[in-house]
Amino acid sequence: MAPDGELRLFAVPMCGGLVYAGAKALVLGPSAAALFSGFLFGSVIAIVLGLPLLLWGDRRCPGSRLRHLLSALLQSLAANLLLGLPLGTLLWSTLAGGLALGLLSSLVLLGIERLPSRTPAHRRSPGSIIAVPLSGGLTLGLAATLFMEHSLGAFCLFFLIGGLLGMLVCWPVLWLVERCLNTSWRYLVGGVISSGLIWLMSALPHFLDYARASVSADYPWPSRFGQGALLFLALGLVAGGLCTALNALFARLWRRKDLVRP
């Protein structure tokens, strides 16, 4: 895995989401629904197609800058094919979206590569990076089965949601925690920080409504506000503990593989 691998992997769905959120806002007009749906669509396309292309490029042609542009064009083509655009619109939309995504991705990844390097002991193995979205998906999926009917469907849906949040929120937190902490419980800290950030993002609209309405009238404080914060923090602790266990498991498997290898 390349240095700052978790940050580079995070940049792929983030850039894809930002580009397609902006594109949808330009077409339909700026609105919360357009921005959210465009960001979600772009980030999912980037996860499914962009992440494998990034890893393949790191392995096969690490010195090439054109690989980011090629990856962006392929992601843009896949997105426009899914939208069912006519041929004429498909061509220029693919080119415009691919160029915008390629430029943004290249700039962001170049900036990440120029960050101060870490010591070799802090380089991330592929298994430890995979453990982050995996622990988030398992935590949310298992929690959903406890509180919702149709447990299998709920588990699958919330596993995907937890994995997506793990990539978009927890990967950059992992990068920060690995740089600042060197203790065995750093993943617990990362889980709490990540869950706190997710809770703040979900509670921000209620904060804004309360701030606007409380200026002119008596506005009730959102119900179950504290309970929601505690629930998110508890889920973060569980996810952090699960991530710690998965890291230990992957490290043991990695050492065993190295011992078996001739």
C-alpha cells in the first residue's frame, strides 16, 4: 500500500461525489436534494470503479499521471451510461465530467503525495485499511438487526451505509489518528471521533432550525438530542473495538502468510 494510502483512497469517492454533486446542481439548480443525491451517486461510482482503478494504477504504472484522467473518464462514462443519456449528450457529458473529475483527482492526490512522510512503522497494510469500512458496516448492520424488522434486509442495507461512512469519514480520521497516536487503543479514539463527526453532520439541520427559530420565537430543543449523541458515541466505541480486533486478526494472517512464503 502506498504511503498515506487511507487518505488517497478517501480522496477517490470524495472527488467523485463533489464533481457529480456540482454537475447535478448545475443541471437541476442548487438544492439540498440535488447536492446529496449527486454526491451519493458520484461517490458510489467512484468506490465501485475508481478505487480498483487507483489500486491497479499504483501497482502497474505508479509514475503515470494520465492514469487518473483515464480513470476519471471511465467513471464518467459509466455514470452517464447508467443515466441513459442519448449518444450526443453522452459524449460531451462524459468528456466534461471526466476532465473535471480527472483534474480534481490529480490535484488532490498530488497534494496528498507532497505531505510529510511518516515513519515506516506507520505505513498501513491493506488489511488494516479494509478493517475500517468493514467494522463500520458490521456495527451498523448488527445494530439494525436488533431494532428493525426484516433483519436480513436491514443488515445488508445498513452494512452498505456503514461501509460508505467508513470510507468517507473514518478513513481520514484513521490517517489523523495514526499520525497523532501510537497506542493500542487509538482505533477506539478514532471510532469515537468518527461517530461524533457523523452525529454532527446528521444533527446540523436541527441546529440550524433551532438557531433560526429561536431568534424570533420560543423554539423547542430537538427531542432525544442527548440520547442520539450517546447512541452514536456508543456505536463508535463498538466500531473502534471491532476495528482493533480485525487489525489484530489481519496482522496475524499477514505474518503467517510471510512465514509460509518461500
